[in-house]
Amino acid sequence: MGRQRHGKRVLQSDPGPHRKEEKSAAPHRKDKKKKPDIGKLFINISIGLCIFSLVWFFYALYMRSSLAKRVITLHPSPRVLDDNSTSPAVSPERFWGSYRPQVYFGMKTRSPRSVVTGLMWMRQFSEMDVSLRHTCEQGDRLQSYGWLLHDGLSFGVQEIRDSDFTLTTEFVKRMGGEHGGDWTWRITAKQHSSAAQAPVISLMFYVATDTQGSLQPHVEERNRLGSITGSSEELGNFKITFRKPSAGEAAGDKYATYNYLKAGSQGLEKLTDIVRNSLSRRFLFSPPSGEKRPYIAVDTHKPPQHQHHQQQQQDPRKESDFVVHQVTVQTPFQVEVLFESGSFRDRPDQLVGAVMTEELERRKAAFDLKFERTFALQRKGYTPSQVKFGKGALSNMLGGMGYFYGQSVVQSAYNEYPLLYPEGALYTAVPSRSFFPRGFLWDEGFHQLLLARWDPQVTQEATAHWLDLMNAEGWIPREQILGDEARSKVPAEFVVQRNENANPPTLFLALQELLEQLPDNGGDPAHPTVRFLRRIFPRLQTWFEWYNTTQAGPLPGSYRWRGRDRDTELFLNPKTLTSGLDDYPRASHPSPEERHVDLRCWLALAAGVMARAARLLGEPHATYELTRLALANGTRLDELHWSEQLRAFADFGNHTANVSLQPERVHVPPGTPRHQFPAARLVRAVRRPPKMQYVNALGYVSLFPFLLQVLSPDSPRLQHILRDMRDPEKLWTPFGLRSLSKSDPLYMKRNTEHDAPYWRGPIWININYLAVRALHHYGNAEGPYREAAAALYQELRTNVVGNVYRQYLETGYIWEQYNDSTGRGQGSHPFTGWSALTILMMAEQY
């Protein structure tokens, strides 16, 4: 069936004579050769070029707009967690919790706009003007604070040691109704034996809504707030009752004075200031046997005039309810606060007094049994004090779990200005309640190594929350600053997250642990972990591919951290915050030719976990397995990263070791007073030009092929690594492995005049945990270095655990890092993020 050809049919129907006429007419025409019209041709070409340029311009505009939006476009695969996964209908036992790690004591629900509750306090009649405590601050200089017991689910016991008194905060939950049930707080205050006289303390219990919900205070006996009733979308109707203080559970009421405040709040980050600006000295504390003294209490909120004007002008947020109940009483005393859900209609009795005590003791006993069953510290011969330390370390990580909601601020190369990321929720542990009370991607994998042992469901939920924050490219913002309360604690320069910047993918460590926990027949599709892996697998594929492409290095099989500091004038060695190791020495002059050995090892670990998960799920796994084998190839690893001069693994890049910080030369014209010019900054002086070479800095980065068990047990490189680890002039100390060799030129050197050494000598527990774990692995694997690794394992494990425990006894805290000369804790505290991995070393669980 051919197409009809209309043109030929017309020609065949033309009569012959017509053709003759055409032929005879031909001699009358003069043959003229047409000259090309250059002007017209030029115009046509110009028009064509203009059209092409316009098309190209709009196409480029469209592509740039599309790429610009990509950074804030969420991953297209189904979310791991359903929208209602944290609701009281689906997860009632985890709905309420101590999910506000940034405050000393407070609770909220796992919902976007939760009603929040919390505690502030201050000592009356002290030498300090107003010592108001609320958010965890190192500047408060508390002797210690932290959870002694916390199961992450139903109860917690915390001890806070202030100047001359101790507060013990306890809570216990009881399920019932449709909104997460009831809970009760108990605060017990006792003076220290060294106190000259019993201190008088004001406790301020507060409730605040967050843009939705309402609160109604109910005042009894003049200024005493007896209760608050309220309602919100997530909680329905509820009631909070403030019981009178007593000298103990069986004792009668104590003399106390009461005050309350009802105010509006335009953000949870403003609560402390609202209370501070409402304080007045017009009230009298007059106990039956004692002198009358004026004390400080909440009165009427009066913001400073300039602040009030600024708020009206700049803060468009909806004003929310905020109610404070203040009770002022002399130690010792005990006071309880009861939350009752309106939908819990068949409760047997109120969760107060002896009923609360009985419930609390039952939960403590269950915690103790589970702790011993999980970690077996008593069976290993640890003392009661050491077991108490272990319980405290775990409880602080569980009590430091937070639930955050909000938007990150992000930017890509295609955005002129930062953009708001889509709103999202994050359930995560935090590194430090005082200094880092928010989610950090590379910390979280270490956190979940411990929590996966205690409660795999927590690890699955936290990991799912992180992966649900992934964008279409496969990028996850590495620092999660969600909500105004979290943002208020972060310097402005660290708020914007850039999508070319990675962080070590430590969540693969946690996933590796979950895979290890599966029974031998782990392929059972009904197993909760297998179901979880199936849901996250599409996102894991994209995440792995994002690392494998965006962080690729200049040579096949090499990788490079993006996001290094570009200011080579001020930094002794430009930082690599994205690696997690901040100021650890890298190539002195950042360039695209750099090769980073630690990143290659992280990808080797990730490829191995991906291959294992894919096999388990029946997904294609050959590519991941081949990638793992290629990255574990000892010959290629040596070619890219083995420095014969250092006899260790090293980065490669444009580098010189001949740098120092020197005062900047400031030209002062003759006759001009020097004080009229700013003080000279310290700037970097380069005494020898850089060249492409290995960065011969022996330290944590050099150990990564060993730390992540990339090396085979018979690798001859293990001999050098074990030797360097045990050398006191290099990495060995009686307290753990130092981060940078004592013989390195940058050992304990400042990076700028304002930046003290961070990863240039101090001992970090997460890397020491990886070292102990690797020694355990190589000490139990057939190979020529088995005995040496096993001996070093016992030594290093003893040193690290012993020092962290001693410092906890001496200072009351687990610390961010430890001094490599004295073992003393330093940096932020409490730091019960990855430093709590000490428990796994005690339990020998790797």
C-alpha cells in the first residue's frame, strides 16, 4: 500500500498543446543570470542566528532553572516513613518523650508543631544577680548533669548538680487513650553537704504551644497556678496539674510562694528571654520561722522597648500561648507535675506519689535487666561504679534523642542566593546537648552503632528520617538545623548547606550492624530488618551513586572531598570540614588533583554494605561487589596512597610542609602613630612553593585502610600500621591513639590565630573505637599479624575505657576529646554522642 503521489497525477492530465505553447514561448525570454543578493543573505543569516540564540538562551534559562530547583527537589522514590509514622495512633509509646535535648529538662511530642513543656530554675538570694537555667549551656558551669537512667521509651532519671544543690528530674509515662497517654514529672532538690545553709530555689514549670493549640491557666489561692487545661490537634484535650511541694513522698506540704505568667511567644527560642524580661523583685519570701526577704519572680512580661518595636516590625510569626508556674521553696523538697490526656478515660488512678514511685521502680528494674542482657558488664567483672557509668553513657545518648521539624537553608552552584529546603522531620541523636544539640550526618552513624544494640527499631527510625531528607540528586544536608529553636544556636556562617559537600557516610556502619544482627536465614522477607532494607534500598542506591560520582577524584578509583576552605591566606592548612576531621592536615594548597585516602575507604565500606543488602533483597549486586573489590585492591591502593617516605598511607595533592603563621606586615607611613592602624593579623607564610606530592602527615587519615578493614589480614602494610600505632613518639598514648603524630610539623599547631588545634593531637573516641574494632577483627583473622593485633587490642581497649571512665568520675562528664598528654577531658561536654561508644568497647561488641 503506497502513498498517493498527487504531483505526478496532475502532470499526466495536462494536455499536450499546452506544453507546446510553453516551448514556443521560450525564445522570446532573454537568459539573465541572477546575481546573489548579499544584503538579503546577510539578513537571513542574522535572523537565523538570532532565532538560534533566543532558542539557546531560553533553553539554557530553562536548564539553569531546572538545575537550580533540583537542590530543593526531594527524592522521587516513596518515603521510607509514612506521614503518620510518629503519630499516637501508629506509635503511641514513642509519641511523648524528652525530645528537647537542648534544654536541661523538657518534653514534647513527635509532631511538627508540638505543645512543649520544660523546666527553668534559679537560686534565690545568691551573689549572682539572676542565675536562670534553661537551655544547656557550658557557660552555666554546672558541676555535672546528665541522665543516669533512660530507656528511650517510657522513663528517665537525670541528676543536675548546681553550685550548692542537686536537682533530680524523673519522668514516667503510662499508655492509655488515643493521644499517647499520661506522664508525670518529679523534681527532687537536695542541698550539698558543703552548703553553708539550705538554698532557696525557684522552679519554673512551663507549657508553650507552637503556632497551634491553646492554653488556659487555672489560678488557685491568689497567685498559685493549680493547673492548665489546653487542646491541640495532636493531643486533643489535656490537663496539666501542679502539685504542691513536700519534704518527701510521705511528708506534708512545705512552705512555698507561688507566681505565674501568661504571655505570648513568637518562637520557642524566645522563651528564656520572655521569662527573664518578666522578672520582678517586688515579692516577699516569708517562711513561718525566718526573716522576710524580697525574691525574684515572674510578674508581667515587659520586653525592652527597642526589642518590642523590632518584633512588631520584623517577626511575622503567629503569637502562641506560653504559661509559666513558679514555685519558690527551700531545700530539701520534692514536687510533681502531672499531664493527663483527655482521651484516657479509664485510667485506674493518678500517676502521682506512691503510684508513680512503684511504676518508676518497675521500669528501673526492667532497664537493669535489659542492660545486663544486652551488654553483660556484670558478667565481665566490671564494678558497680563502672556499670553505673555504662548505664549513664547509654542513657545520655537515649535522653539526647531529639525530634526536630523545619527547613534547611541550602545552595547549589546554580543558585545565586540560598533557598529553603522542603519542610521535614528528623528523629536523631545529637552529639552534645550543650554545644551541638542538632543532627549531624557523620556523627549519627556512630550513634546508631550503640543504639542498634539497645533497640534496633530506634536505629531504623532514625536512619529512615535521615534518608527521607534526601534530595533528587542523592544529597543529604550534612548538618540539620531545623526550626528556629535549633537555628538560634548556630552561627550564621554555618547555616547554609551546599549540595556539593559530602560527609562520611557512616550510616553504612549502622546498616552493617543491622545486617550482622540478622539470623542465618536472614533472607526471610517478613523479618522487620529485611522489610526496612527493602524500603530504603532505592534511596541507598541514589546515595551511593551520588558519592561515587560527585566526590570522584582525578584518577580512576580516587576520591576527593569537596568543600575545603579556599582562604589559603589565613589558614595554616585549609580545613576540610566535609571529611569530619576539620583541621586534620591535608594538601596545603587545595586543588582538583587531590586524592583523599579516607574517602576512598568510606566508599569501599559503602560498596560492601550495598552488595550485601542487594544480595539479601534479590537485587542486582554485581556492580557493588566489583566496586568493593576494586576499592579493596591492595595494588591500586598502594599506587594512589602509599607514601614510601612516610611508610604509611597518605593523601596526595599540591602540598608543602614549609608553612607557618606570621604577623601580617602592615605599612605605617612615617610620622603616623601605630595605634591608628588595626592590630596585625596572623597570616600564612609559605617558605617553600608547593608541589604535587604525598601529604606526609601520619595520623588518623593514614589508618583508614586499617580502621575500615579494607586491608586483607595478610597485607604487609599492616606491619607498618601496627608499628606506628604503638610508637609513643607517633600515635600511642596511655589514654588512646592521638589524632596526629607527635613528629608531624603541624602537631598541636593552631590553624588560625583564633582556631586551636582540633584534630591535630587530641584523642577522639570514635576513631579509637574503630581502631579497637579493627584490632579485634585482625586479631581474630588468620594472618601473619594476628598475635600482634590481638595484643595491641587488649592494650588499647584498656587504655581508652580506663581513661574515659576516670575522667567521668573526676569531672562528672563524658567529653568531646581527651588531651593526649594528660588524658584530661576537653572540648564540649557533656559529649555523649560517639564518646558513648566506650560501652561497646567495655562489652567487646563490634
